[in-house]
Amino acid sequence: MIRSIQEAFGDQDIEITVTAQRDDTEFLLSTEANRKQLYESMDELAKGKGVAMSVAELQAKYLR
């Protein structure tokens, strides 16, 4: 990672700040409503009720 940063910025001085970010799983399990939705969705997938799609298809369909 460091090497790619050095290659990208050459001899320029840069500053990198590292912050603690909340894990997506932690967020999904942070409330009872989120936990319930997550576990219900996992159960549906386990029963074959999911729909396979790529990230691009998901974005096109739901993030217009």
C-alpha cells in the first residue's frame, strides 16, 4: 500500500489520517430492528428466496 501511495504522489508531501470507522456488521446489529431485518433476510436467502445480481445491476435498479 505504501509503495502505491509513493508512486501516486511522487516527491509531494502528503498527510494521511487514520480514523476509526464503524464496521458495517456492527451497524447492522446495532439495534433490534436492524438485527431482525438482517436475520429475516438471511433466512430468506437460506430458503432460496434471494435474487442474484451484480453490484452494477443492484446500483442500476435501486440507486438511480
